[in-house]
Amino acid sequence: MRPLASLLLCTALLLGGPGPCSARPSPPAAEAQQLDFPSKALATLQDSLTRLQNAHAADPQRDQVKALYDQAVRNLLRLQSSLEALRQPPPPLDAATGRALLDPARRVAQEHRVWMLNFDADPNQLFGMDLAPEDSATILALRDLQKQVYGDITGPPAAQFLEAKAKELQVLARRWEDFYTHATLQEYPWESLANAALDRKRPIDAIPTRQVKLGHPISGVVAYQGRSSSSGPPLMGAELVGLQWFDPDRSYKPSWGIGVLATVKAEGERQSGVGLVVSYRDFKFGARQSRLSDGRTVTQALISINLARYFDFSPNQSLVEAVSRLKTSSTP
Amino acid sequence: MPRTNLVFFHGMGVQDPGYHQAVWDFLVEKHQAIAGSDLRATCTPKAFFYHDIFTELRQAGSLDILRPLIQDAGALKAIEDLQASNAFLYTHVLDVLAWRFHAPTRNRIITKLAAELMPFIQTLPKSPDNNLVVVGHSLGTAVATEVIHYLGTHGVSEFQLIPAVHMLADVAKVLEQPEVPAYRPPTPSLCRPWTQDPEDRAMLLNYFNHRNELDPIPLVDRFRPPEWPKTYHETVFRSWGEQVQPHDLLTYVRAPAVYVKLLRSITQDGATYSAAREQLELQATPPSSPLGAERQAKFEQLATQYEDASTLGDFIQLGRAFSDSNLW
């Protein structure tokens, strides 16, 4: 797209129009070749059109191929108007899409499909040539013209557009690979069920950046519980329901997440606890409330095993002790 | 003389790295016999692979992952029966179900193959002599349908058509996605022939659909498009023998009606590979050896039984019935 946009701007410059290219000195050789494209293509087209008209005028079977000839001329004139537009100053950009309104370069490239060779059982099927006598001079001229238009006029811009598309597709393919490796393989089957149900109607190019968590097992340790100095054993539980975001800029590795937590009943508790858990990358922080056997309610701060390891944190310590140990060990 | 890239999309199950070699050798040999020149000078075969992605899923215990995703009770029951029977088909069918129901796996395959197919499409506008022929077989037809549709939805169809796609044992309909119906009106899938309307975003110039009448796979919910342009070509043939696998890729290509059309697409030579040539080839092919009376009766019975079947569960059951009856 960009090369074509610059091509349009530079064409405008050559024709005396304003544009960002005006600051540049003479363009390099390859660019100069590009700048000639509309003029050269128009000359080729005009040449081919004249030859076709002459061939048709001298064709003894011209009545039989008239409809075909008219159709080809209509196509040529449409292409000619697109090429003429390429020599004009660039059209305004659409604010929403950032694309040029009625972008003539795009129109020339789109014409490419019209000029593709149609090779069916009958090789003359192009433009319905199967209805026409094979030895007609008009048909022979049309065949030459088709090859010339396809190769010299519509081919180059179509190739440029496809090159840009190929780059987009490669990036998308790599992103899906990352998503599959880092996001979906961490899911449990029942989570896949929920996510597949939610994703089912998405277009396949919209790679999800968020997945649902459902009954996702989690383990952690109690880091702090009120004023009590004692801390409980490691806790097992599950995120009943939650959301996990993935970071496309980090190959779809987990970024933030949030979930409702339920933990299994720990020793000395009357019932299992509930709480909230927030995750960031590999680490999880949470708060949990449960009721002890004597009826008191206890609120505990939780961290994941990963984070506990990071702190060199053994399950029998409180967070305060762990942090103070960390401070002591880091003091010279 | 066109320079052709011939791309293969394989079918179900684990594939040999040279799965397309026998077909390629056959085409080279036929071209030498008919046109008197070496096909290898102008055509390059390329085999695409995606079975490794299914293998990863299988190693992770695919049925356990897939079970909750299979939103089709009939298909789930059929696959569980198949697992219990320990039939060789189980792994193959599991791939089909993974393709149909596991969106991340499907999307990963589609994007991988789309990125691989794109360079071949890119070569087309560079010269009028460049040509591309895509051959899909079995599950590969569904994969090719989705890959081509994906390329179409990403704007490729605005600038370029794929000259020819050959679908052998087309299952694109029975495995179609809810959001990408293979052809049901108003034909939202872009893997269909172009109507020559400048606004039409179809991806193909020619669509060839080849079906072996004796192959059970394309029997259920057959690919029968409504009004398509005349660049849609359908071939139905019969090939059979005591030792012939009716669903095999090579079985399909060995049918004269298939290889003549395939070579016509590759060489873009409608004079050498004309309809008259196809008739000649057909007459020169030795008649297929008949089935035994008992197997023939069984085949007729199954074909009648599943004639109007249209579900994925039926598709799996039919495959199993053929396997159990030793028709496969």
C-alpha cells in the first residue's frame, strides 16, 4: 500500500501538484521507472486498442464477434479511465479507513481479475470466446491484448497489493501460533468449552486477547492474616470464574487477570473460603475470607507459590517475616 | 508454456513426507504419453502439511479436550463407539472432529497454510504465464476451502483469482463452519468460482469437484452447489477393484476424467486435453474389476441407507460401516 501511496503522490508532483515529495531532489532509478507507469501503461493500452479496432474493422467475421468486441472495448475504456485517474492529484483520504476514496491504483489492480486467462475445456472461453469462430482476426487480437494488459498494466500494481497482503498474513499466522502456544494450551478442557462457545461466531482473523477462566485450579500460600502471627498451610482452590487477558506484544503471554476464588477448607476452619484473586503475568495476589471453628471470621492475604518462591518464602512464615528476612539478607 | 505450481492439501491422518509423489509420478507419466513432453520442465509440485498440528493435539489427549467441545450428540456418540471398537479409523476421525470443533487448532492450520499458499498466489500477476493449481483431497478439501476463504476475506480476491482448484472427495459441506458455509445460498464462502461481476469477491476462476461414486466419504451431505457459473465442473466416476481403496488420492487421480482435467489445468492446453481426449483415455482404460456379489450387495445397501444422511454422526457411522463390511 505504502509504495503505491507514494507512487500516487510522486505522480502528482511530476504533474506539478503539491506533495511531500516536493522536497526531494531527483528520484532514484527504480522510482523513476514507477513514475512512468501510468504514462507507459496508457500508451500500451492505446496501442492495443488501436490494433484491436483495426483488426475488427478488417475482420470478415466481425458480425459474429461484435458482442465480444464491444465487451472487450468496454473493459479497456474502464481501465483507461482508471489509468487516467492515476495521473491526477491523489484523491482525498477517507477519515475512517485511512484509504484513498476511489483509489485509482486499487482500481487498476482490481481490474487484474477481469483480464485473467480463463482456460476451460475450450481455451477460447475468455470473454465468452467459445461462441466466436477461432480463426477470427478479432479473437487473435484480443488474445494478444489480454496477455499484454495482464502482464504490463494490471499485473504490477496487483503484485504490489498482494505483497502487502502477504506480509499481513504472515504476521497473523505468527500471532495465531503464539496464541495457541501461550494462551490455549494453558486451558483446561472445560475452559476450552466456554471459550470455544464464545469464540465460535468470531471471524477467524480476530485473535482473542481475553479468555474466560472457569474452575481453574490454583494453589497459593497465606501471606498475612490480620494480627495473628501464625499463617496457615499452603492452600488449594480454584478460580470459579474469571477473565484472563493476554498480551499480543509479548507473544500472547498472560498479562492481567481477575477471578472469583474458592479454596478448600483448611485445618481449623469451619467452612471453605471465598475471595478474589488478581493475577499479573505468572504471579497471583488475592484476599480470602473464611470462618474458623470458633466462629470468628478471618481474612487472609494470599500469594501464589511462584511469588512465594520469588521471596524465598516458606509456607510457615507470614509475609511480614518474609519481607523482613528479605531486607536482612539484602543488607550488606 | 505456463509455469505451474501444483499444490497438494492432504487428507486425514498422519502423512508420509512424499504422500503426493505417486500422484505426481503418474501425472508426469501420463503427460509424457499424451503430450510427448516432460511435465517436470514446466510444473513444480508442492505438498502442504498440517497433520503435525493434529498430532500435538492427539498427544495432549485429543478426545478428552474435544469431548466438551463437540456440540453434536450424534457425532460424539459415533466417535465414542469408534473408540470402543478400536477401529483404525478412530485416529482419522478424531482429526476430522478436531478440525470441526477445536477452533484454535483450526485457526492455526488455516493461518499457517494461508501464509504458505500466499507466495504462490503472489507469483501470478507477475506474468500471464504463471499458473497455480490447488488439489485438495478428503479433509484437505475442507482445509483448502477455509484457507481460500480466509485469503478472500483478507482482500486477496480483490486483486487475484486462483486459476484452478481440484477437490477430490469433497467434504467441505459436511465439515463446513457455521460462519463459513461451503456454498449454501447466498454463497458466503469465497472458495467458489467468480461470476465475472467486478464486485464479486470469489477467489476462484475454476472449481473442479471430483467424486468417486463408490467412495463413502463424499457420500454424506454431498457437495452439490446450486447455480454456479459454468467454470464449476463436476466429475462423477466409478473405480473399483478388490485391491483398490476407493478413497485413496491415487485412486482418484487415476480416473481418466480426473487426470485429463488436472493436466488441462496444469498445462492450460485445452487442445491436447480436450473433452475428446478424455473420451479416448476413458476407452483406453481397462474396465474395473467387479466386486464380488456379496460385497456389491452390501455396498448398494449402505449407499441407499446413507443416501439422504446429512449429519457428522452419519458421516462417522458410514465410514465405520464401510470399514466393518471390508469395503474399504
